[in-house]
Amino acid sequence: MPTQETDDRGLGAAVKDVTEHASTWFRLERELAILELKKKVTALGVGIGLGLGAAVIGLFGLGFLFATSAAALDTFMPRWLSLLIVTLFLFAIAGVLGVLALGRIKKGTPPVPEQALQEAKLTTAALKDGRTGTASRSGDASDPLRGNGRG
């Protein structure tokens, strides 16, 4: 028959276990978020670096291309007019590329650890519902975090 002393040790051990599990869970969620952000930032950095390198080389190529086209136009119109036409064409292209770049940048930002946030929401919902980790991932259609289960 259990005594008051053994019940207290059992409760203390249970509290200790819960505290350790919660601490481990929070640490793992933090690590997941950090890894996810590192992966996104690394990919973004490499993409930006490659894009800048391509832009520099392309800039030199475009410079020669537009100098060539201005020289070609110079053969049958005044030099100032051929340079003006090429300059206006360049500004038009720069405007279009700027609008396209702004749209792409808006799609890529902010770099948020989506998987870690989703996992945290699922865990929070499971804890609120009194369910456990794997049992709560059934794809319940009424659960707003999982959608309707139709993928």
C-alpha cells in the first residue's frame, strides 16, 4: 500500500519528467526553426550572389550591345537622336525589370520558418485538445490547421 512519502516522490518525478520533456520539446522546436532559417538564408544569399555576378557580366555585354546599336542608328540619323533612342529604350527595360524584381522580392520575404511555426501550432492545438503528438495528425477536416485533408 502506497504511503504519503511514496506518492510525493511519484508526483515529483512526474513533474520532473514533464518539465524535462517540455524543455526538450522547446529546444528541438528552436533548433528546427534555426535550421530552417539557415537553409533559407543560405539559398537566398547564394541566389543573390549569383544574380549579382550575372548582372555585372550582363551589364558589360549590354553596354557593348547598346553601343553597337547606337552606332548602327548613327549611320542613317543624327548621332544625338540615335543615342537618345537607345537611352530611352534602356530606361524602359530598367523600369520593367524593376517592377518584376519587386514582385519576386515580395514573394520571397519575409524568410519565416514555416515548418517550425506549423509544427508549433499543431502541438499547441494538440495540447489544448488533450491529444498527443501522433494521434492528433489524423487530418481532421474540421481542424483549421490541417485544412480539409484533400491535399
